[in-house]
Amino acid sequence: MKKDRPSITAEGIAILRALESKKPAGERICYDPYAQYFTSPLLTIISRFFMAIGYAEKRGPGVQGFLVARTRYIDDYLQSCLKQGLEQLVILGAGYDSRAYRFEELKRVKVFEVDHPATQRRKMEKLKQVFGKLPENVVYVSIDFGRETLEKRLFESGYDGQRKTLFIWEGVTMYITAEAVDSTLAFVAKNSGKGSSVIFDYTYTSVINGTYKRGEVSSMRRSARITGERLIFGIEEGTIEEFLKQRGFHEITNVASEFLKKAYFTGANQKRSIAPVYAIVHAAVKPAE
């Protein structure tokens, strides 16, 4: 991401959610009625055109399918956590995530949205336009990772390390370094209460190193100068359980494309594809011995 400019990638994902949400109830995978407020008309028109002619699907087969299924799965997991007494929610790299506004149960839960200052400023401006003011249950944590740490900024903002917390980390890990991934997971493992968990998506190492050729990855590399965002981190396929065990987690559930396809791509969506090189994982923080 460019230092003083909102994330273009975050807006692109919001556009995809917005377009999916406009479909009839029986045809959409995810539903986000607020996504449309974070998108620009011009970029939406361009995106709709490329989707209509099939160019987006041709460049990245199944990527759109994975992205909407990712949103749906994380929504479902969040709801299960709420039923089990979730006390605190932290959304890392929040972008234009709207869960704090579309889940009624979250009005009783303290929510921390952590993101780059430029993207967060634009989001807050849009939220004021939609709601008239910023929601009182959300704490907006702006962080410049070049100068500040997650631990410092979260605790300064009122985060309680003893509460049962869910960390949602959607669409982030593949854009940051291995060191940043490790430091974030270390914070979650050491600074969250009993029953806390993390959910995030990731791509495979084979995509990052080019062993598995993907059109959308090539496109992102070409546009990195403009967006400031490129894929740099992956996890070897089949190793996520060991990866997270070594970092203080247990009850690990890996959700690959096959599961998402069976769970969500039924009826009118049977013929939609889902990219096989991305996955979602959730895991609980291992209790201190």
C-alpha cells in the first residue's frame, strides 16, 4: 500500500462484496449491504465490466469465488464465536470490513478495527456519512507498522488481554513478511484470554515462488508500483497445522477450497469455480500450562 493513500485492494474487495450482495438471496454467497458505501462509482463500473465479459475470471480462475466464500465462512465462524460468549473482537487489517455494523450481536461486544491510517481515515469518513456518527462499540486503531507495534497500539486503545477474543485477519497474511506474520501470531497467543481464537486466510508457498502459475498473481506484480501491494508470504500446502502448533495454537481447522465449494456453491452457484491455492484456517489459543 502507498504510504498516504487508502488501499486500492481493500476497495476492490469491497466492490466484489457489493456486487455479490446485489444478487437475489438464493444466488449470493455472502451478503454485505454496507460494502457499496466504500466503493467509488468509476472503479465499480470498471470492475463490473471486466466481470461481465469474463476477463476477471480468466485472469484469476476461481479467485472471485474464493473471496466471497471467504467472507461467508468468516461470517459463519464469527457467529459461532458469538454464541459461545465472545467478549472482544479484533479485526486486523480491517480495510472496509463491515462486520461491526451488520451483526447486531456485536453492539454488545467491544470491537477493535486495526488498520493503516490512510485507509482508516477514508473508512471513518464514509461511516459518518452512512450513520451520521461513528458507532460507539468500535475502537479505530490506526497503526503505522514502520514506527509502532500492534501490542503498543492495541493496549493504548483499551484492549483487554484477559478477555475471550476473536482475531479476524482477512486478506492480509499474503501481503506481509514472514516476520510480521510471526510477530502478530505471537501477540495473539500471548495476549488473549481463555477460549480466544484467530481466523485468517493464506496462500501456498507454490503461488508465491511461481511454481504454481496464477494469472492474478502476475497481474498484481505488474501493478505493485501503483497499489504498493504484492504477494510475498505463503505457507507450504499441508503444513498449516504444524505451523500453528509451533506458534502456540491448538484445535486447528484448515478450510480448503474443496470444503468451501461443497458448503456454499450449491443450486444456482454450482458452476462457479473456486481457486484451489487459497485456504482459511482458524485455531484456538493454547491455554498456559
